[in-house]
Amino acid sequence: MQRGIFVFAAIFLTCTATPGRAQAGGDSLSPLAVAVACAPPPSFDDIPANAPRVVGSQDSTPRALFGNRDLLVVSGGTAAGVQLGQQFFVRRQNTSGGRWAQRGAMTLGWLRVVAVNETNAVGLVDHVCNGIVVGDYLEPFAAPELSAVFDKNDAPGEPDFAMLGRIVAGSENRESVGAGDLVLIDWGQNQGLTPGARFSIYRDMGVSGLPLASVGEGVVVSTGSTMALTRVTRARDVVYSGDYIALRK
């Protein structure tokens, strides 16, 4: 017992001296890159059984919600491959029900490991996208690779209506988004999507004889096998979960 107390005391002393150090990776992101990093990842991969998880904070008072600059105790240390200075996304599996239940994970923020031993680590929260709680899991951080194309409001080519995809959900599990917002769609690499691909957004008005109504335009930012993270570049109305997408070719 005393040994465990000594180890965590050493971690605390290390961490209290660390926050003043320059941040790496996530500190120089543009506003768009921060929004992309905070967006849900375009993947439905299962959470690894050995993924590091938040188990609490280095605070004198027990807390249930954590945010920017907090020092979090994380399960998994050097024995699990966690290294000093390593950055991780903090994520939570999305368990929302409904028609579009498969929405992957929510991104809560990212942290940097400032102290580590064989079995545990302490991470400093560099950025928070939403409240972090005990049980949230970690995945390796990677800064988004963005092109100027994602800021442009272009709509080249013609929409292909031979096969239609769907809008899934926006950041923080939002059911509605607008121009400039990020949103998941249910197409990905399996449908040949690549970053920079353009698409149009349509809505079925539910009235017999009426064609699909044009709602807006979007561009693919990043892709998973069955989903893609996209940005709405133009919208004449609110874009809802379930709206159709047609790839421009």
C-alpha cells in the first residue's frame, strides 16, 4: 500500500512541474482543424479491450467531470505501450438509439502524457471538446491533414443519382447542421470516397410526384471504410440526419 502511495506521489510531483511546458501537436491547429479533431471519427471499429481509460483525476476532491488543463489518471502505463509525451484523443462510444444508431464515437478532447509508470499514466488535457468522465477511452492522437479545398464552396460535376447515401449525424451527435458544420455520412472508402470528393444534399419531401429537394452541398474531409467525415459547404436550409447525398462526378 505504501509503495502505491509513493508511486502516485512521484507522478503528482512530476505533473505539477509539467503544465508549463510547450504543448505539442494540438496547440497550433487552425480553427477548422480543431473542429475536425473534435468531430466524431469516421469509423465503427470496436474499442480495443486494452484501450487506456480515464480512471480519475489528480485532485484533492473527487470529481465526475473533467476539462481543460486537468490532470487525469489513466489506466495503462509503459507495459501497455504508453509513453511520456504521447498524445491521445479522449473518446466515448456513442450508444444513442434511433434510426441512425450506428454513429461511432464522440470525441471529448485530447491529452498529453506528462507522467507514466509501468501500470498507469497521468495525462494533461490540452483541449476539451466536451465534458470528459471516468471510463472514457483513449486512442492515439493525429493532427488532421487539411487542404484549402475544404474551405471552398465549389460544386463541380453533376450529381449522380444512381446510388444515394445518407447524412448520419453531426458533432456532439447533432441531428441537424448548417453551412460550415461537420457531419458524418454513411459512405466511405468502400464506396470509393476520398478526401476532397464533392456531393450534393437532398431531401425527400414525402409528397407524391415531387422530386427530391436540393438542400445544400458538401465535401469529404476524411474517410473510414463505411463512413466519411464531411463538411457542409453550402446550405439553403437546415441539413437533417437522414437527408440524402449524391456524389458529384
